[in-house]
Amino acid sequence: MAAERVDAVVVGAGPNGLAAAVVLAAAGLAVRVYEATGEIGGGCRTEELNLPGFHHDLCSTVHPLALASPFFRRFGLESRGVRLLHPEVLFAQPLGGDRAVAAFRSLEETTSTFGREDAAAYKELLGWLAARSSELASAVLSSYRSVPAGALVGARFAACGLRSATSLARRFRHDAPKALLAGVAAHAMQPLDRPLTGGVALLLAALGHGSGWPLVEGGSAGIVAALQGFLAERGVTVVTGEPVARLEQLPKARATLLDVSPMGLLGIAGGRLPARYVRQLRSFHYGPGVCKVDWALDAPVPWTAELCRRAGTVHLGGRLEEVAAAEQEVAAGRHPERPFVLAVQAGVVDSSRAPFGQQTLWTYCHVPAGSDRDMSQAIAGQLERFAPGFGELVLAKSVRTAQRMEAENANYVGGDIGCGAQNLRQLIARPAPRWNPYRVPLEGVYLCSSATPPGPGVHGRCGELAAMSALRELFGIKGLPTLERAG
């Protein structure tokens, strides 16, 4: 391996590693990508996990960030054959019996059952941001080291986004809008009384109202296939089944970009890193893990609340207080009896995921880091709570504990699918307090994983921003390379 020479090497073929390779190749560099496992895509993959004909997304499944991302807007997912499907209901939250609260693209439809005061508060909180969702995405999905496009929108977002979800929920009088906010805030994988959880809720909800919460027809692997197709057009070699344990294994290259966790960087770089940077990486904080359960069902989920039957995403946890209690239990190192469950039913818009009349159901709940507990019974309990008879429809299930999540993807340290906690300290100092968070203090080496700004999600920006830093500093290339098709 080490005898070959290229301009740039990328280690790790998750969405960020592939995005970095796309940008480098678009700039005319000779690029080679190495992936430790037998398949590219990281968590953005789709497989038949339990029964033939049932296609499950391994991790990422709903893609508001990919739709809004400046990188993917330039890349042009749909022009490259990726069909994004939009559920009528973006996300819903059952409240017991036939009651549920739901978010639609339309703010008017979303707030139609809230009551006048709560409807006005919701529109005031989200309306202005939703109308400027592209600018919001450009501001939030940035390195935070320069004035980004949409800076004014970002500043207004920050005024509320730095607050906790429980603080923002005080704007509402009734349970329904509070619960809706809690469900989307829980994507932060942090207790809801912590700073930034309100920002996660505002960002995801505003993007949903502004552009949607789409799924990819056929599965999330379609995004990876589009990136792979671009690289193939540019003659980029992607080597799979090739773990990289040390930098010395790699071909000589001016630039080396690593789509790995800080822990992985410590392993690959060996004793070459400065002691201070090593201490900073070792103090990097990872979030809780997830236990993921994929279900093959004989029919759609029998939700009691009709709104949930039309939703692409369903947040299971009940009222805000219940969701907050579950997330607090996880933060305290305990497994909740009634966990917050994130469920996605792709079949509401994509019939290709399962045989006719049947359905896949994607679920996970948060667990303490490193947990080896199978939470499928607790998840099923929440499903039965809001969809009695669910258990009778189960044909098969596939369980991935937090330990197994890490075993299958080394970036998921302790089962943390975000590759680092989304807390105030790590909003900017990710993974270490450096002006250029992508540049590793080794000549020509850059970090491009979700451990760098702007953090987790399938948006490709960590890879793009790291690649742009390498192009500027090592190759004297400024500006954004065009991502048009090769001739």
C-alpha cells in the first residue's frame, strides 16, 4: 500500500469521507479512498437485515440535513438519480388514545389544533426561520470560523437555539406543542434541560417546515451510490476491506484526510501527535449510545392516532415531561423502562422497502454509552402503548445494541452515532479548541469526521470543509470546485 503515490488519501468511506473525496477529486487531484469494512457508506447504508425483501437503513434514514446541506445542494442529489420522497406528515407524537400532535410542511396545518396563543407562539418561534431554511442550513452547517452565508439568519437562530428545549417549551400553554418540541429536541441525545437542545429542535423543525423531512426511495444507500458514481467518473479508486491501523500504511500523499473518531485518530497516529493535542482528544466527550431495532412487519403499524399512520417519523414518549425523564435516565447511566423511541416507517411513501402489503419499521432508543442491553422489549412496549396489536404483526426483528453498533462502525464510540456529544463545549471546540478544527498537528493530515464542525448528520459538510482546508493550505486552491459531471 505505502509504495503507491497519489495527491490525496481519504481513510473512511462514510458520508463525510466520501464528500471529502468528491471535493478533492473535483479539484483535479488524484485521490484514493480506504474503507476498513467490506462496504462503503458507514451508517448511510441499506441492507436486508432480517428477511428477504425487507430493506432497512442501517443508521441514517430521514434526511432533512441532506436536503438542505450546501454541499448536497451543489452536488445535486436528485440530478444524480436520488429520489427524495416526502411524507404528508413530517413527524408525529402520540399522546395517548387517539390523540397525537404532528408537524406538516404547512405551519397553518401544524398549528390548526393548538389554540390561538400556542399557534401564535409556534409561528413566532419557527415561521421566520422556516421561510429562510436554506440560509439557516448554510449558517448552521458551517465551520463557525468565518462569516457564513446566511449569517443574519444564523444570528437570529442562535438567540433561541443556544437555549434548552425545556426553556423554549415554556412559550406554550398546552401539552401538544410542548410534546412536539420535545420529540424533535430529543434527537440531540442530551437531557432536554441542557443548552443547545432547543437549537436542535428549532433547526430540524425549521428545515422540515421549510423544505421537508424526506426519505430516499429504496433506502439511504442511494445517497452513497450517487457519491460513489461521481468518484467513479473521476477515476477515484475506493479500496474496501482495508483497515488502516497506522498512517505509515498509506501511500505517500500531500494530503491525508481521516473520517475517524478522535479515538480512532489516536490509534492511527500512534505516538506522533503532540502531547497537548493528545490530551485534548482524550478529553473529547462522547454521547450516549443507541440500541437499534429493525422490524419486519406483516402490515403497517396499527397506530391508535390516525395522524401517526401518515407520518414518516413518529416520536414515542408521550408528554414533554415523560421524554425529558427518559433522556435524564440515560444521562444518569440507567436504561429507562419507558425510553424515548424514534420510529421511522418508510412505507408511508416508499413501497419498495418491503413486499406488497408489508412494512419495515426502523426504531432506536437511547442507552448509556457502551450498553450491551437488548432494548427491543422496552421499544416494543412503547409501540404497544400507542399501537395496540403491534406485536402480532412482527415477522422478524434485528437488534443492534450500543456495543454492536460500535463493533460494526468504529466511529460510533460506545454506540454514539453522533461521533461526539452535542453540548455547548463541543459546539465549536470539536474535537479540540483549535482555530482550524480539521487540521491535525501533523504535516498534511486532516480530520473530516462528524467529530469536527458542524457535527453529526448526513450533510457531507465535515468532509467538504476539511477538504477545502486541505486544498487551500496544501495545494493553493481557493474557492469551491464545481461538482459537475465529468466529461
